[in-house]
Amino acid sequence: MHEPSKLSVHIRLVEYLFKNRKLDTNFSIARVLIIKVNEFPNVTIDEIAYLAHTTPGSVTKFCKKLGYKSFKELRTDRLNYRYANLFRDMFSIAESKGIDSALNFFIIENQKKILEIFETFEFAQMDRIAKKLAKTKRGAVFTGLHGFAATNLFFELSKYFGIGLYEINRDSDQLIIENILKKEDIIFIISLTGKWINEKIKESIITEEHSQKIVLLTYQSKDKYSDFCFEVVSFKDFYEFYNTNYFSSSTLEAFFIFLSIYLAKEKSN
């Protein structure tokens, strides 16, 4: 089974366009690429350059900005995942059997997916995190765009237990990050690729002094960050994690729901 180690090209382009604030050549290239993404790999660099009113050289530079070695590597980054056909099959059923049948199909398949996610979590780890969370009154979650919706769900759930949590953009000023790391009781960090937390450890923003209050959610190995975190929740078993926002968002939401269930049990003791 293929195990992706990076964000898919579609998600990279979506995040780039969302974060970009300038109307420049890179914006034009990203816009053209996301329009043509369903035609990958049957597109040429000359075609993209023409539609973006720029040069092949500029397209290559943009590809490297996204983390690819070349345009060829970018246009062939179309990974298959187990749920790739879920929506296609749902639409096909809607056309042939009607809306009710399509909805029933989706509900059944989605339930299978959620149960599979829950079964992959380590129950003992959930219990440890819940015990620590139950003793706190406030905390924060550092996240990027991909974890925004799941984190907001976690905030809604935490209100039932009188815990004040808030969300912080990982790209905030360094002084803000350092202040939060120092003052809050518990810190959840969503760094799926590990790039963000690697940079902060290198910059000494995250130190061993913070280790007993940090819960890291990542796709990387647990051992890599064990010295800097109270707990490392690794999604290494989720092979399709980076290929679809639907799957990654569902996984993050399932984690926070499951954690909240354990927290409810802990609070009742």
C-alpha cells in the first residue's frame, strides 16, 4: 500500500491560494494549475505558462516553491486512496437509483470510515491526555488552515467541561507563540508534515521546558518528538491522510470527539 509523506498537489494549491495576499505571477500560476488539476498529468508546462501569461521558467520556480523538484513531479502527484471513489459512486447511484439510495450509500460508507478511524487510535494514550486535560482550566491549539474546522469543534466540546481553549494561527508572531507556550496549561499543536514544529524546535521556541504541556498531532514518527511533547499522536497508519481534505478533516474531528468522550469519563470519576 502506498504511504504518502506529503500533502497532495490539490491541497497544496488550495492552501497557497487561501494564504496568498498578492496579485502576482505566482497567484496566476496557482490559479491556472488548480483549474487544470483534473487534467493532470496531461498538461504541459508551456500550456500553464501561456494561460498564466508568464514563462515556463516562472512555472518551474513556483513548483519548487510548493516543494516539488520540477513541473513533471507536480503534474504526476495524483495519489489514489481508498475513498477516492466514494463521491463518484454516490453520484452514480443518485443518477441510477435516486437521491435516497445515494444518501443511504454515503451514510453506510461514511460510518465504516469513522469506525475505522476510531479503531486506529491508542486508547491508553487517549486516557493519558484526557487525565491531563481534566486537570486544566485553559489551553490553546496551534494550527494551520487544515485544522481550523476540527479545532473549532474541539472548542465547542471543551465548553461542556469548563475548559477555556482558543485557536492560534501557527504563523503568528514569535512573541505570541512564546507567550502562549509559557502561560497556558496545555498546548495542542497540529503539525502534520512536521515542518512547522521542526522549525520551532530549531529556533528554540519550543524547548524541553514546554514538553509536559504539549500534545502534538502529526503524521510523523512518535520517537522524533518525544523529548519535546507530553504526548505525540501519530497518524502514520492513515495512508490516505494527505490525499483529501475530507479524510484528514474527519480524522482530526474524530480524534477530538474521542478525546472528549474520554474527558467526560474522567470528569465523572
